[in-house]
Amino acid sequence: MEMRTHHPSKRGSMDEEDRLSSLPDDLLHSILRELPLKHAVRTSALSRRWALQWLRALASSRVLDFTDLDLAAAATVRRCLELHAEHAAPLDVFRLALRSPPAGSSDGAFGRDVVGWIASAVARGAREVEVDLHLTPTPTPTPTGSGRRRRQRRQVPDSDDGSAAFVELPGGLFQARNSLARLALGGLSLRAVPLAAPGLAGLRSLSLSRIGVTDEVVRGILASCRALESLSLRSCSLLASVSIACERLRELQLLGCRAVQEVSIACERLRELRLLGCRAVQKLQVAAPALESLTLYGQVCWSENGGNHLEPFPVFFYFVGMPALRDAYLSHLGCGAYNVVHDMSYPHLYDVVAHARIVTLCSIGLLLLYNHSMDDIAYREMPNLEELQLLLAEYSDDEDQMHVSTFFMLTPLPVLQRLFLHLPSDLGYGWSRDWDSDDEAQLPSDLGYGWNRDWDSDDEADSADLRIEHEIVLDQLTLIKVFNFMATRRELRLLTFFLTRAPSLEQLVLVTAEGEKAPADDQLKAMQERVSELQRSSREARISVCRPKEDDSQNHAHTRFFHEDDEYVKIYDFL
């Protein structure tokens, strides 16, 4: 006798598992209001009731967020806004990110829609409006030919000059007074908008991205927006000489403005300054006595303004005293090759951040300081530094190790508690996994300034300490964390250097490399054993070797590394 197995329908199974649908409407409504639009829409697959619920939640929401490029389309946005307007619900926040149609493929309807949506949001009392348009590039044929230039030039999806702006905002858009407090625009043109538009007077936050604003426009905006507290200028290629003087400004960002050569800042209340990827800057003047956070990523800075030096010119900078500075991020990685002219007065920039509690430095900065190791002004005490992060992307030989150790020898760090070391992940930087190679253990007999070689035997060469002329003790150091750890001989020497000088160390965390360089289980165990055998001052320190996904220990306050971000490291010549 044949037995039949009953298979419930997919819809029936879904209904059985959909226990959420039994909840009261008000509770479902409150859940959906907290979901991003993309996830709320997907609940429609559960039942018709869910579809009605998310539409109801949308219609009454004070926040309309269409920033998911995979979901947002002009037709979707149009229908949702119509539904919201029909219910006459109040609107506080309107966010939109869209891909515009390719050039020449539209009759202007897209632009009219965008302008209409912005105008509607402003008229309905929105306090926050964010619109970011992304260009859909027009495909170009791949060039023929041979050689390295055969590859197609990369299409840049987000043009950053005013002539290529996707939508021009009309002059009357912000003429009426409104409730706007935050305005963020990307890929739009402000050429027709009057600088003294009454509707912009109450802004507290303004962000302009890929917009053809000029130096004059920026000055006009600052003059009319007296309440402005936050200003961000991103990839605005027409800017050349930026002057920022604003009484209430607390946050300022200049990101990827590649034509800017001079920056002058005079803001008494400025708390945070971020200057990232502005490669052409040659002069930077900052008067911000209340500054608490400083981020500089770009060309090397120095403090002498002269024209009698070889190219490339470093950045001339002048900072007024910043006694309130809390944290500083200084990195020059990926911003061009090191040039001897850069090291002339770099220590003065380092001097600016000497009183910060949290600092990130890069290997280029350590090199420049090392080149002044015989100069009294090169190193100075950092009396408040509690957390230090070193980005050692340049670590190709033993000289690089000298830069690290000499920094600690000549920089008193009386309260340093946490040390983070980011080692290079590229094995081509002169690192080797060959633990048993005697050749790898050898160092030049002359180790240079501040070094002595003190090994008891060749067997101990892998963990031998590279001593310095003036001994130091990091007696407050409780945490050392190393990233991209591969247990090479140089890494072990570097660990020994710190372990023997940290009597209060509580935790040593070694996070291994990822991808092809990730160790197998047996290698991970061997790493743990090798490190456990290293000489150290604190026998109580907990030692852990783990993979990145297994790491749950404390991280440095600065977790974004701009030299690894394509947004800031741009390639101009395609080979």
C-alpha cells in the first residue's frame, strides 16, 4: 500500500511560522516604524496584513529615508511621498540617495522630481534634508592597443565639478524662512541659489559633496549662516583657497578637495577638525584654541615657508596653541614617496599634539622624527598620552625598527596605558615566516644610533632584544595589541622590546593576518607557544593569539585608516 506524505503549502507553512502577525496592530506598527524601508517592504511577503502595516507605518512616519541605492528608485520615492502627503503626516527628516539617469537620457523629469521633493520636504517643515545624487556613468568603448595603457580608464561615477552637476537647484528654493537645521547635498548645483537665502539662515549643519562651490560661495555661506555649527566640504574641486571664520562652528571637515592649496581657519569654538585627502594643500593656518580632535591625512607637514627647496613641497602649517586637544590622528601613508625635504621641521607638527591623550602616528612620521633624533626639538615629553597607535605600513628592514624604538627612547610617556601596533599585512615588506632560518636572524653589525646588539647565543636570536642607549620603563602600560601578527623574527624582537619594559602589563593580544596569510590551527598554536617563551617583565600578563573574527578585546579610539580607503587614496594616472 502506497503511503502519501502530506507536504504543507509554502503559504501555509509561512502562516504557521509567522507568529508576529498575531501581535496587536499598534505593536506591529511601532516595530515597522523602526525598520529601514528595505526591510519593512520585505515584510509584505508574510501576508497582505503586513503590507498594509508597513504602508501605514510609512504614511505616519516623521522620518523618510530612501538612502538604500539598491532599493530607491524615482518611481518608488514618488509613490511613497504621495502616500505620506495624503495622510498629512508631519515630516522631520527626509533622506534620499538616487542614481541619476545617464547624461542625455532624460527630458528633465528626473531633475524636476528631485527639486520638487526637496521643496516639498522644506515646505512641510523638515528639519533635516539630505539628498545625494550619484551619476550613472556613460559607458565608453575599451581602447585598443597594446602595453600597460591598454586597460580602460576607470569611470568616475561621481563627478566633482559644478559643470557636471546633475540637478541645478532653483534660486527661489530657500527664499522663504523654514525649519531647516541640517542640509546635506551631493551632486547638485547651487549656482542659482542666493548666498543670503533666508531659508539657509537657521542652518546648524551643512554638508556639500561633489558640488561646484567656489571660495567666494563658501565665504558667503558662512557670512549668512550665523548659527552654523558643523560644515563639511567633500570633493568640491573648484575650491582653491578656503578661509573659514565662523563664531559658532564646532566641527569642520575638508575631504578630498583636490585643488585646495591654502586653508585658513579662525574659529574660537571649533572642537573637531578633519583634513583628509586634500593633496594640493601647501599652507595650513589654524587658530582654534578650543580644538579637541585633530585628524590630518595627506602630505607631510612642516613649519617653514620657503621656496628654495626641491619638489615636492611639504605643507607649511601654523597652529595657535591648542591646550584642549584630546586626540590626534596624523598619517601620511599612501600620499607619495618620502622626500628628504620633508624632514626639515616635521617635529614642530608632532609638538602640536604633544599634550593629547589619544594619538595615532604612522611609520613616515616616525622616520621623520628619527632623522632629527640628534636634535633637541625632535622629541618631547607627552605627559598626558594614555593611548598610542602606530600604523607601521612601512616596516621593510631593521632601520624601521629603530624608528619605533628610538621614538620610545626619546619620548617620555609617563602615563601610557594602551599601545596598538598595526604591522604591514604584505609579506613583501621584508618579512618572512621562516622561523628556523639563521640568515633571517642576522642583523648588520652596525645598528646605528641608539642601538646595541646583546645576544647570548644564536639560538636566542629570534627573541633577542634590541637594546637602546637610554633604558626606559613603561610602568603604566597595561595593554599591548598587535594586528597582522605573523610571529616573524622582527615581530618577536619588537614584542620583546615592549614586554621587557612593561612591568605592569596585564594583557597582550596578537591578532593574526587574514586571507592567504592567515595561519592554520597548528601554526596558531605554534605562535602562542613561541610568544609565551619570550622574556617579559610581567609574568602575570594574559597572552592571546587569535584570528580577527575571534578578537573581542579593546580597540583604539581611531579605527578608520584612511590610507586603506579608496575615497581618500585616489589614483590619477591609470597605467
